[in-house]
Amino acid sequence: MIPHFSSEKRPRLTKKHILFSSGVVLFALGGSYFVSFTPKQGEQEELPSSVQTKQSVPNLSEWVDEHPVIEEAPALADEKIVLREVFPVPPPPSMEKMKKQGCVADGFLSGYGGDVNSSIALINRSQCYYLHRALETWLRPPDFELARKIQSKVTKPNTVYGMFIAEAISTNEDYFYPKENRSFNFSEMCRKGSKNYWGEHTCKPSLEKEEYRKYVQYIAEQAMDMGIQSFLFGQVFYQDAGNLEETVMPQVIHDMREYAGFIGLKIVVGAQTNDITDEKYLRTFDFIEGGVGLRSDGSIEDGACFSRWWKGPGDWCWALLWHPQFSKKANNVFVHLDWSGKLGDDMSVFTQMDKNERAKTLQSLHKHFTSQNTGFLLPFLATLYKENGGCHGPKKRFYSASNKYSCQDEDIMNTILLNRK
């Protein structure tokens, strides 16, 4: 049973908030970098040794430049960039449009991919309404100055931006927390027994830790201040309490919604829930999200667990959330071509197809899922297995649909989106 929580805090009233209440706000890996599966409910602290991902963790530099370069107009080349501080409050997000015109844009606002200018141009040419996971937090706190700078280059009005709240943090980050005039202590955010889980100086954060709740609330508020309206908790069974009856997620979401309401913003909150089937818990979220389980011929399976990583009853399940076992218990479902840093994940299979096969696959999957009221997110920007082969974007480990690079899938994706409006 999910307990009821009462609020113990309220947003502070500041000059900025007065501006918000007048109708303005600051406007600013689907999938997971690792396979989004979990053991049986109640046994979610560690994965079986046969599927541990500790040794396969890539370096962020393989798809993120340390200092992304953003081109400026010639007239501004010698001028200091001044970002606007207030923007109109974006309209409430439409779940129906998010499902039909949603796009994975992993790390778009975080400079992922190695060619930020190409990504900006790609998004500006696109028919995407919703940019899923546009702001990333995987092993690195969000850089909001960079995010606002990139967002200021987007020419598409009323775009819905998404933020990924990752199940992986670095314990040696120095990230300032202005509300308490100090830096966050990331080591205090760690789930017991998860030290170095994603590599040296990393861990799985736990919402049971007060320091992590403060961090999540702070970055969520900063994201809302720049108009981000969709929030996704990665592999929520790692971040929430180990027992669903002791979940702290309702309070976390309540605080996020309270701040959003205070500034006049409408938000949606989702989670990667994998094989959790507790309906009351699943309906805590506006949506749940996961991969499709793509086969090399472009087809998908009809079971609840993807057989590539599932051996049968009693084994861990890589859940296919569009299956009625999960979808009937959730408010909304989004699926996408997942990535895990492993050979054989959805994006790995997809980019090894030829261009015509990729086009047919995207058309078929989008039509199939949206006709069942399940959102299918087209993969405009995503990460790849390091030795994947096949087409890719500006970096070997990063996929871009842009016609500038070898995959050149943007035209078919935009055609699909236009036809599904």
C-alpha cells in the first residue's frame, strides 16, 4: 500500500516567482544506457552476476564533448552572449501529441553527440513536438547555462522538453546548492551496497536519502524554470525504496507538482518501471517508459518479457511495457528503441539495418503502437554500442538521424510525424 504524505515545505516567494505568477518563466540515455531490467519485485537491490553492467560502463567523453561549441550569428560573434531571463509559460503538454509526435533526443540540451550545431539544425527541421530526455543527468549534474544556450537556438514554438533523472551519479562531483550555500554531497545520496556500481566514484542514488531528494528537487525546479515539462526517473526500482509499500515517490512527485503549480507550469512525470506490476504504484506516474524489444527483421515479440534476455519463469524479466500485463495498469505508456551499451539492444539492431529496412521498421512500429494508444518515440538522437558497426552520427557511439551523417533517417521520420498529426 502506498502511504499518504503531507507536504512539509513550500516554495519561497522571490522576485523571480512574482514574475512567474504574472505569467512568465525562465525557458531553457528512450531508453537507458544500461538494460532497463530488474529482478523480481522485492529482490531489486542487485542484478544477477550474469547480467552485471559494471564492466561495460562507457566513458561519457565517447559521446559528449567536454566543451561543446555552439555557433553564433556573425553579427554577434564579437558580442557577449546574453540569455533571456524570462519566457512565456509554455502551454500544458498534450499527452496525445506526445505519443504521436514524440522523439528521443537524448542529451540534446546537454551537448551530447559531438556536433551540437548539427543537432540543433536537426531538431529545427523536425516535426517533433516532444523531445524525450533532452536534458540528461547520467553521471553528470545538468549544466543549465549550456542547456539554456542550446534551447535559445531552437526555433520551434511550444516544444515540450523532457528531462531524465538518472539512476547513476558520480560521487566526486562539485555542484553548488544555493539554497543552503554549499555544494551537494553526492556520496550521501548513495543506495546501500551500490558503491562503484557504474564505475569508479559512482553509485545508484536513493530517494530515501534526504540529500538526494534535495538534489532532485533542486534540478527539477531549475529545469521547470526553463520550461521543461516532462520528467523521467530512470530505473525507478533503483532510486525508490526497496519495498514498494515504503515508496517515497508520491512525496517527491507532490513536491515537483507543487513547484510547477506555483510558477504556473503543467508537468508530467514518468518512470522506467520495468517488470513492476503493482497497479497503484504504476498509476503514481503519468506514464511509464521502456524499450520495444526489436528483432533483426524489424518485428517485435508478443510476450511480456523480451526473450533475448529472459530464460523463463523465475528469471529476471526485461519487460515489454506495451504488453497488457503492464500497460493496462498504467496511465500511459511510451516505448522507443532502447539502448543499453550492449550489442544487440534495440538501437544496435536498428542501426545495423540498411536504410530501407530502417524506414519500414519505423513506419510499422509507429503505426502499430500509436494505433493502440501507446506512444512510440522516434530515435532522432541516441547512444550506441561502442563496436556496433552500421550507421552512426558525429561520434561512433552516437546515433543521429541527420542527413549530414551516414544514417540519414530524418526524412522518413518527419514524414511519419506529419502523417500522424
